Amino acid sequence: MAAQAKYTLPDLPYKHDALEPHISAQIMTLHHTKHHQTCVNNLNAALSSLSTAVAKNDIVSQLHLQQNINFNAGGHVNHTLFWENLIPASSPSTSPSAAPKLSAALTSRFGSVEKLQEKFNAVLLGLKCSGWGWLVRDIESGNLELTTSKDQDIVPVGKKPLLGIDMWEHAYYLQYLNDKGSYAKGIWKVVNWKKVEERFESSPEGVFGILSGLRSSI
Amino acid sequence: MASTSFVRGKATLPDLPYDYGALEPSISGKIMELHHKNHHQTYVNSFNAASEQLEAAESKEDIAAQIALQPLINFHGGGHINHTLFWENLAPSKNGGGGEPAGSLKTAIESSYGDFSQFKTKFNTALAGIQGSGWAWLVKDNETGQVQIRTYANQDPVVGKYTPLLGVDAWEHAYYLQYQNRKAEYFSAIWDVINWKAVEGRLK
Ligand SMILES: [Fe+2]
Ligand SMILES: [Fe+2]
Ligand SMILES: [Fe+2]
């Protein structure tokens, strides 16, 4: 049997303390090395069970594994996108002016970048479960939209994720406790607008960045 | 309708039957305080706000608005009910918490799960299997009278066919300050503060 290629935890593009004071080093360390790592480990285990089930033509086990794969693969994809769309507050990429084309499109769609941020935060605070808030671009129409995904679901087919914000309690609780509004406000200080603009312009495949490379090596 | 001036009673935050620190070391006083004073209070406030909107929609006979409010009622009403039941089915170890179920509850658990330790293992597996936010419950099936373990997403309440007996909150806010990502430790420590008398009382 050929050794199965394993997904691995990506390195962060910055240090664990680099998003302080908006996201504490303690949160970033646990979030990256524990939560994200657990998704990667569980995904690899589920994929290995899946290949066994496929080899045995065991379709019932294959079906039973779907939920597990959806959750852990989704967790891996979402967190990878999340790390990449954040950057230390001192970087020039945290200014919407680093995303001139996207800023223009957001202004025509939402009125202004600030209005988009307000709407986005309302969407984040309205979540009634663990989940994510997303700025997405509809692939057909090119329209910009706000949406949420529950638990670790990725954005649906036909939508290209541009900016994802983790609203699981583990993403903010150690620092903000139940004050998720302050977390949602603070995170705009560390949004990597340059990266979000790259995704705005890139092919749907290209959005997944380092994940598309991984995908092709499986 | 003549009775549109009817005013519903408001939901209120119940007092805890013990001090915030009384469940230590299983659950820290800080967690209990935030969980009760902030999280539970928010469910109560938001439920009352949604109820008022519902009342207004009912008096206007606006069916679409009544339907649109259901997710809010379910979420915040569920959050209020679930947490109220949760506080009551916990007790400090030195004041009745922990140990094992007795009487008719013991019999019911043994009939469904063999013995208490197998039940505990299954309950912990159910808790660990919750993907996202949610609760694990021991419930009574009202048709068969049998008890069983069920998990519920988010703040979905135990209603309808089932009666809630024992609930454990598996939202991250229930353990994160103390256990961070090591949730299995929380699930194992909570058995020291289960109020089996209260659970048995719900079976009747
Ligand atoms: Fe959820
Ligand atoms: Fe996360
Ligand atoms: Fe809770």
C-alpha cells in the first residue's frame, strides 16, 4: 500500500504574539497548535479510515465518515484561510487602501468600507451557534455578499471566500470573555486587506492558497 | 381580539442554589459567575425581547413575522431553559454532588446501559462527539418510559417526545477559561458535581 500523503498544520505567516493586543498570544497559540492541529489530525485519521472503507467496498462506513470529514476538513480549510487573512496591525496591509479595487467594489455594494464592517459585525453577532462569518464573492455574478457557516462548514459551492472570521468561542474567550462585540470590532485592526484583495481577483482555485498546493499533492 | 392588552410574565434569571465558587475544582468560580450572570442573563433578556416582538406580531395577526421570530425564541428560550435545568442538576461535592444515582433512576439507567460506569462512558463519548456548540442530555422517552442519551445542537431545548433529566453544557464558554481545549478533562470532572437527587426528581 502506498503511504498516504498527510495534511499538515501550516506555519503561521507571523508569530503567535504578533496580533497583540487585538488577539492575545495565548489565544493564537492554543488556536493554532491545539484546535487547528486537532482538525488536521482528525482529518488524516478519517481519510485513512475512508481509504480502508473504499478498498473494502464498504459503502456504509464511507457514509458514516462523511460528517467527520466535513467537520475536520472544513476546520482545516477555514482556519488556514483565517490565518492568511490576518496580519499584524503594524503592517500597511491592514489599511483598506491596500485593497483599492475591492474597496471600490465594497463601496458600491455597501456604501462604504465602514458600512461593510458594521454589517459584517452584525452578521457575526447574530450567529446562534459556533461558526464563521464570511465576505464572499459569488462566482457567477461577481457580487459581494455576507454569509455565515455553522460549525466548521466551508462556504458553499459557487461562492469564493474572501475574508473569514472565526466566531467560535475559542477564538476570543480567553481575552474577551462573553464580550464578542469587542472581539469583532478589534479584529478589523488585523485584517490583511491586501490578501483579501488578492482573493477578490484570483481564480476560485487560487483562493485556497497553500491548500491548493496540498490538494494537488494528495 | 379583546385581550390584546394581556401582558406576559417576563422570564427572569434564577438565583443559583449555591455560590459561584461552590463547584470548584470541577468548575471554577469565574466560569460560573460569567456563565450565570452574563451568558444566562443574555438569553433571558433576548428571550424577553423576542417574546415582546412575538406578542406584537400576534396582536397584528402578522403570521410571517411570527414565523420569522421562531429561531430567536428557540435559541434564547432554549438557552434560558437549558441553563436553568443545568444549574439545578449540579451541586457542590460536599453538598450532595457526585456519587451515583439511586432508586428508580438507577434502575432506569441500568436497564438502558447495563451499569452506571458504562452509562458514564457513553455520556462522555456523546459529549466529546458534539461538533460545534451544544448539549448532551439524559432524557426520558415519554412514549416508552425508557431513558437515553441524546445530544442537541446549540441551544435546542429538550421538548416534545422527551423529558430532560440531566443536561451538560458543552459550549466552549462552559469550560474554556479553566480547561481551554482539554474538554475531556471538563467532561470527566463534571461527574463530581452532578446532583443525582435533582435528576431523579425529574424522572417522576
Ligand atoms: Fe453549531
Ligand atoms: Fe477556530
Ligand atoms: Fe452555557
